[in-house]
Amino acid sequence: MDRHLPSGEDDRDGGLAPLLRAYPDRSGKGIRPALLLATCQAFGGTVREALGAAATIELLHNSFLIHDDLEDESELRRGEPTLHQVHGVPLAVNAGDALAVVALAALHDRSELGARLSQRIMVEILQMARRTTAGQSLELRWRRDNVLDLEPEDYFNLILQKTCCYTTIYPLRIGALVGSRGALDDEALEPISQFGYYLGAAFQIRDDLLNLVGDELEAGKEALGDLREGKRTLMLIHLLRTASTGERAWLSAYLARSIADREPGDAARVLRMMEAHASLEFAETWGLAIAAEARAAFDGAFGDVPPSVHLDFLAGMVPYMLERDR
């Protein structure tokens, strides 16, 4: 990543270097490249072969974060002010665009993969990006149109596109493709995708819960940010289904207002309602069930892969998703 990000010494970069490096230089979890690199090595590949794709996915992730923070009007990212808070909206938008370009350039880093496998990986990356942005569009439309009549199935369809595709499914698929030198076809990759879906769903449920009960400094994002933004999490969907008529009317009016027009204490009020209706427990139960599905899907995805520390790492990601505190 460092090799592809501008250093600031080139006058032609228009002062982009510090903006492009801002999020990558902050401490993140690195889940996406870690999954890709571990899967590649589990299938017999090397770190060197997978570095280009791993850097591409992590840089794309940081590009998405810049735009996501703008769309959500977020104030913190990884414990520091968001890019648009520091540099303004126009420069932040441009930096997000530029970082996506840098991300794709990193794919050309590994000439030893050969043209055919490199092309296949590019197709996977583009599919991942399309599905992720489609999922983000769906969520933004729910918020814009104040969609209230949602079921858990709607939430899981959303996070399949928005979260699972680029957090778990495609990093695992691309790692397997690189490690097997392209020997796996779509049918062989399907069990890996299934495991990735359950792993990513467990990740997102935990992420949503941490936004409500986690430590702001540890998480690196503002507490109750999802409630302030009106994100349709499992907890909010459950609350909308179980709230009294009066509570639902207040919630509907609250969610219909713009983020700027919501009162400072409103998010805390929503949290108290969730606690009263056991909405957090509802989400936790779903998280445990999804993690159990992930453990079952792991054997189908990696049953024929020889034992290794890399395979142990991938298996250990299931409990990690439920236990992490950031």
C-alpha cells in the first residue's frame, strides 16, 4: 500500500498525498487483507503472490470509508476526525475517488500471476465493488424514503451486498483463486462464498451492537452513530416491529427528520426503547445463530484443505467476530 500511495514529493499530485494516506495510516483491523492472505496460503500460495490483490481490497475499503463518512455525516473514523471534517467535503470526495484509482493500480503489482489469473481477479474485484455500492445505495434509499416495514430478511439481504461481499466473501474467494493458481471454478468457490456470507453477517451484527454498547475510543467511531444516522440495523427493525403505537409514531417522525434536525438526546431515547423491548438481545441471538452457521459452513469450504496455521487462523475468525471489542 505504501508503495502505491503518493509520498507528497511529486508536485503533480495536487496536494493529495496527506489526504490519501490519512485513513490507511490510522490503525484499522485489517480483516479483509488478512482473510485474503490467509486463504491464499491455506491453498498453497504465497504472500507475495497475493499482496497486490490484498492491497487493492484494503485501499478500496478506505476509499469507501471516505464516501461512507460523508453520506452518514460521521464525525470520527478510527478515533480521529473524518476526512471531510478536516479538509471539507469537496476535497474529501476527490480523495475518495483518487484512492479508488490507486487501489486498482495495485492489482498490477504481481506479474507472476499471469494474464489469465490477473484478469479473473480483476473480474472478482469489479463484481465486489458493484455489489457493495448497490448495497450502500439500498441502505441510503431506505433512510431517504423512511422505510419502516422491514424484516430481518431485508437486513440480511442488505448486508450480503453492502458488508459481506467486500469484507469476507470476495477476500476469501480471491485468496483461494490466487492460492490455487486459478484452479478453482465457480462451483468450487461457492462453499467459500457461503462461509464468507455467514462470517460477514456475524461481523456486521457485532459491529452494529458495538455502536450501541461499545467504548467510543476503542471502536474509533462516535457512540450511537448508527441511531443518529437512522441505520436500519437488526435492533431498529426489531424495535419498529415491537414498539407500541405511540412509540412507533415517535420513531417514524424521528427517522423522517434529517440528521442535522435530530435532537442530541434522541439517539439515547431510541437506545432506551431498544433496551426496554429486548432488541439488543434479539440481535445477539441472531449473531450466535449466524456464527453457528459459519462454523458449519467452514468444513464445507475448507474440508479438503490440508491443516495449517493459516487454516487455523480462518477458523478462529468465527469466534473473533462475536468477541471483538472494536
